[in-house]
Amino acid sequence: VNQASVHVDNAVAQNKEYDRTNAATITGAVLRNADIVAGDVITLGNASTGTFAQSTKGNGIGVSTSMTLDGASKNNYTLITPTGLVANITAKPLTILGTFTSDDKIYDGLVEAAITTSNLSLSGIISGDVVGLNTLAVFADPDKGLNKTVSLTSSTLEGVNAGNYSLNFTGAPTTTASISTKELTVSGGFTALHKVFDNTTSASINNVTLTLNGVLPGDD
């Protein structure tokens, strides 16, 4: 007597956050009732256990199953497990801990800030993974100001396993620094016109060839 086939229906592979393993979770899997002979006792084993084709971050990763048949009538059936299951492994967010300081600077039209001291670290890296913080401090805007907030929101991750992680900047440390005005110089020449006494210091000029030196490109 040939074994009857029993199919698995409704199986769905679940997305998960990167955890350095290829373990997958499957939900909803049930045996197809229409395939089971009345009176037979079979159940589905390992219904929720699956395996990703890779352990690293990615979308649409294939998931295989390790389902089995249990029950008194299991030897009368061949299990047809689901195929085409896919799910995503999403990046594991890391947080930045510690403190840093930043230098004041002269206005240069840029938001970048120089870090002077730092004891920053990353929290949440899974043991065995190599991930580092490529720190980049930035002002909220490039304009002159006192005690402006400097944040780490342009920082990135580096290292062999960095692609499996993301940076969560919520609650990340900040500091303050100032942007002072940039001095400009005047070059060129002009001539002043004679005038009749009018009890003021104003003067009229002509032959003006004056220019401002040091204005940054794009500034008016």
C-alpha cells in the first residue's frame, strides 16, 4: 500500500531582526484536513521551526522547514512541506553611549564639527561581530552662533559586520560649540571727492575698484 500525501497549508515565514543565526520562525502551518483519512491520527511536528538560507541581513531570503509527522498513523503518509517561503532579516539597531566634546570654529559654510575628546562606544553588538563607529559630529546649521548643539547624526558604522546593523540616534550624546564670524578684507582702491563744508563726515567717492576678500562661494 502506497503512502498517502498530506500537505501543509497556511505556513508563513516571519521577518526577524538580525541575531547572527539563521533560525527562522514559521506561523500558521496546519495539515490539510482533506488529505487525512477519517479516523487516522496524525499531527504536525516542528511546525514553527525554520531555517533562513543566510544569517545576514537581507530581503526575500528563502526559508526551509524541518516539519515532521507525528501520531499513530504517521507511517501511512508522506509529508509535503511548503515551498517558496521567504522572509526578511532586518538590521539590528545600535545605540551610542558616552560623551564627546567639539571645538569652536570660524564660520566656513559647513556643518561639520571637529571632535576634540571622545569616549563614545556602541551598545548592542552581538558577541563575535566586528562593528565600529565612524564618528562625524555636525552642527544643526552652518551659521554663526554661541553654544550651538553638536550631534552625531552623520556618523556611520564600519567593520566586517556593519551591514547587519543600523544606528539609532535616539538619546545619543550631544555637546555644544560656537561658530564665530569669518573676517573679510577689503582690497582695491577709490578716490574721494572734495566738498564744501557741511558739518558732516560723509564723503563722496569715485573710481571705486573695491572688492571683498574671503567671501565663501554661494554666500551673498
